[in-house]
Amino acid sequence: MNEYSFFHWGVKLCGGMNRNKRNKTQKNNKKKEGSQRHERINPIHLVPVTKQMIKLLVEHLFRTSFSSRWGWIEEFNILIAKYAKYFKQLNVLKGHVFGVTKVQFSSNGCFIVSCSIDKTIRIWDMQLRQQIQKLEGHLNIVTGAQFSPDGRTIVSCSDDETIRLWDVSSGKELQALKGHVNYITDVQFSSDGLTIEIKKLEGHLDDITDVQFSPNGLNILSCSDDKTIRIWDVASGKEMQRLEGHQGWVNSAHFSPDGRVIVSCSFDRTIRLWDVATGNEIQKLTGHSDSVTCVQFSPDGEILVSCSTDKTIRLWG
């Protein structure tokens, strides 16, 4: 169902509530004006209007004796709210002096951790929208950083061939793990009781830049320098969906918490949102002035955080 469908539902249903107040002349005039206006309206501008129409409809029906017959209305309202979400830029966080390589929310959504070519890791407060901690110790580009599940520790990795653990509250380095003899590209905390089955998935035509399980564990999401994003079935290893639209290398791709939407970012400086069921592009976000290196949803799915070689971290919601 697209934005025009929502518009027609809203007009038809909400219009029915005031049918007795209109005369034939008004109807004809409205019809002509509406037809002309419909041709000029951008679909994006229809979304907030439609949500308001549906809200009014639901409130009206629940105030009447007919509300018990219209159980589907509540579900329809939830559906509207879900798919009418359009992201826009909220904040630009600055502090890193060189490009930002990775960014991630804490599990409670209250903090963000970022790492950079400038060899630092920084912690940002979501309420204050500012940096609260700078972690220094790596001797080369920091390629990955992640909060522990309890949010008390950060693990990072670097081109200096080390993995380091940090205390979030004090900002002090807890431990440096050495042993790698080459660059370390990413590091993550394990989840208790998680078993991962390794399968060989073939299809990408260039280097794979990111990979992630879906929230329900049934699918794998991958992206690549071949400019595509692919969804795979875990059980069979078969490609289920191919998302195409980026004009450059796809650097990162992640599922929304409910698994219905994918967000991706690219060397083409854009962030894109995709519908998992159809594979269609939902929205394209622009604002970064250089390659977007990482993007993720907040735990509640309401905010996006992105980072770029333009030295900035941006929030979208």
C-alpha cells in the first residue's frame, strides 16, 4: 500500500463522517478542486495529512456505538503509523577531527559510541546530544567499537592490530589484547547462549562490507562493494531478495528492530530505507557531504544514527 492509497482511504473514510453536511454543489466543486490538487501533490506531503485523517476517523468511530464492529480500524491505524514514518535530519554531532568509521547505540538507546580515523573512540549522550567521553590509546585508525550488552564496557579494534576494552564510566582502558598480525576490521561482544551456524553464501560480485542476522534469526543481510544489498534464507542459504539503487559501494546495512525495514548507507553519500517484504526503496536521506560509512537504528526503531568520512555523526528521526 503506497502513500496515494493512504490518501484515498483518509479522504473517503473521513469524508463519510461529514456527508450529511454537504450539498451537491459543494461536492462537485470539491471533486474538481481535489482532482486538480491531487495531480500537484508530492506523495511525501500526503503522509502527515493522512495520519491526521485516520486519527480523526478512529476517534470518531470509538465514540460511536459502531466502534465494536470496526475492530480492524485500530490495526489499520497502527499500520498507517508504521509505514508513514519518514525520517529527517535531527542533529549533527561534531568532534572527530577525521572521518568516522563506525557508530552504534547502547542497548538502552541512551548513548552512542563512535570511532574514527583520528584514533579515538567517543561516547555521546543522546539526551544532551553532545560528547561526554573521549577514549584514547589506539595507535592507528579505530575500525570498530561496540557497547557490551549491559552498557558498562566498550570493545574496540584498530589497524594497530589490537583489541581494547574500556570502562564506560571512567573512560579508562581496561585491557589490550594483542595477537593479530594484520589490521582488525571489526569486533563484537557475544550474546549468551547464541549459536551461529556458518554457511557459504555465494552471489555478491565484489567484497562484502557488512553482514547481519535478522531479529528473528531466519535471514541474513549482507551488503557489498558491488552496490547491492542481499537477503538470504539461513536454512537453505539461498538468496531471497536483492536490493538495488545505491550508486556506489554499500558500506553498511541493518534491519530495523522489528525486521520489516532495512537501512543502508553508501559511498554515494546517501542513506536508504527499504521495505523487506517487497524489496522496494522507501526513502533516500541526503545530508552527508562524503561517503556514509555506517548507519543503524536505535533500539526502539525511531531514530537513525549515521557517520561519515565528512567527520560528522548525524541523527535522523
